[in-house]
Amino acid sequence: MSQKLTVIVSVLTGSIAVIGANSLALSPIAPSISADFSVGITTTMFASGSYGFGTTLGALFLSRFVDQVGVGLSLCWSLAALAGAFAVCALSPGIEVFVISQFAAGLAAGIGLPAIYAFAATAAPPGQESTILGRVLVGWTISMIAGVSLSSAVADFLHWRGVYWALTAGAVTALLFVSKIGRPRQQNVAAVKISALSALGISGVPVLILICLAYMTAFYGTYAYIGDHIHSQLGLPVTAGGMIALTYGLGFGAAAFGDPFIDRFGVSRILPGCFLCLALTYVLLGLAAESYVMLLAVSFIWGIVNHFGLNLIVAGLCAIEVRQRGAILGLNSAATYLAASLGVLTFGPLYEGMGFAGLTFAAAFVSLGAAGIALSALRRVSCDTR
């Protein structure tokens, strides 16, 4: 990579890390926030739902600005709004202001994520879109490690408000760098005024969005309950669940070295096989349910396969219609946060009735369905980055 492209990738990776860290940081520090505001833990976690709802609305109704004003300017807007929302979170006098601030942060993230993905695909040299996207996606690994681990440490040694001051600083730093790296080449962005919902009418988009829903539902539905399984069924401390997040994140990041294969062989050829591997990985998680060591090992593999799954979905969406990337990727972000809610709600009864192993087999079935959709539908769609 050129020096300029290296800087762009680093800045975009950091921007994802800031957005992702906010979504993951709340759970570990929620008890401290609840105690400070004298409210129950359920009330505090309502802020998480508020953030997700805001992100969905932002992705659906605001992501079109990515196509209208360009990826660089829209990302700057998003980061500036995030910095302001995080600062208000840190200064919140009560839970009501905190929840509203998280909703505002969600709206900003709904623009930011499509802008980051579109920026990466636009800045990448022709034929290397998936490779560059994969490196930017490592930001999710950073956010998982920082959001789960560092937020707890900051809350313990300083205060939970320090977490949001750190996120404010991260957003401001990313904003300063984004404003300096310039604008990537763009193709007639001003002529396109399509909304995220309208993007469903573009050939190939509904198929990949449906695959995204299946992918994210299986992931969030499984990830939401693996920590409780380790604590309540295996009798291990809560910190043991954090190690699962760490090994998953390391696998997710390590998989970036294999992303050039996506550019070489194409999304439509690799995606069905990737989801078959993902279905097998969920089966392995179920078989390893009674062994913490085996769960750690399979979680690393889970991270690797999920990295490829996410990269394939985003790369495919980026390639369908270059001038409408913002709207299309906004639809992807909306589907992601919808699936997060669906996963938690639908997999909860499965977990209670069938245990963690039964839950993972359901996730395998969902992933297998996504593989079938990919195998039958993507051959008729132009979604390859080559």
C-alpha cells in the first residue's frame, strides 16, 4: 500500500473502533452507571436499545447523504456528532439525558458506518476492494477488546464518565485525521438521491441484505448468551466470558490476512462456502459447550469465519452500484441492528428451553439457509469486486 492509503486505512479502522467501542462499552460499566443514577440495570441498558434504534433510523433515512455530499464530508459530520453525543453522555445529570445522548450517537453512527465502508471501497485500488475493506474491519476487533476490557478498567480506576470522555477524544482525533486525508475519487455522487429503503429495488441488494440478516441474527443470538452459559452452566467467573470476546476478536483480526482471496476469486464464488463453514463452526460451538478450553479454541475459528462473512457481504454490496453505495450500505447497517434485536429476542427462548448447544444448532441452521440463498441467487447478480 502507498503511504496515503495506509493512513486512510488506519483512520477508517480507528473510526470503526470508536463507533464499535460505544456499542460494546455499556454492558461492562452498566452497574456503575445504575448506581450513580440510582436506577435499575434494566433502565440503564435501555440506553443500548436507544443507541441501536438510533443507528437503524440513521442508516435508513440519513445514509443517503453519503452519496449526495461524499464519503469524506459525511464521515466528518458523523464523527463531529458522535463527539458531541459522547461528551453529553459524560456530562449527563440523569439517565434520561444519557439515553437521549445514546440515541443521538446512534443517528450519527447510522451515517458513519456506511461512510466508512464506502470510503474504504472508494479509496482502494481497483481489484483490491475486499483487501482494504478487510483491514478496515479490524476496527471491530479493536472495539471489542477496548469496549469490553478497557471500559471496565477505566470505570474501575477513574469513573464510568471517563469512558465517554475517552470516546469523545477518540471521535475528535478521528475527525481531525479524516479532515486531513482528503477526498477519495468519486463517481457523480451528486446525481444520486436514493434512500436506503429505495435501495431494496436494486438487483442483488435484497439477497445480500437477507444474508446479512441471517448472518447477524445467528451471531448476536449466540454471542448474547455465551457469557451466561460460561458463568451459570460451567461455573466460571464473569471475566471468563471476556476471554471469549478476546479470542473471537483475535480470530476476527487475524483473518484480514486472507482477504486478498476475495478479490482474487470473487464474492459470489466464495460466499456460499463461507456460510457453510460458518454453519459448521456453530455446530462445533455446540459440541464444545461443556469445555471452556474448547469454547476458546472454537471462538477463535468463529472470529476468522465471521470476518470473511462480514467482508463478503459488505464487499458485495459495495460492488453492486458504485454511485449508490451510501444508501445501500445504510440498508446494511439497518439490517445489522435489526438482526441484533432479533437475535437476542428469538434465541433467548431457545437458550432457556434447549441450552447453549441447542441455540448454536439453531444458528447453524440459519447460516445454512444463508448459504443456500447465496448458492442459488448470487450467480445471477453482479456483486464481485474484481
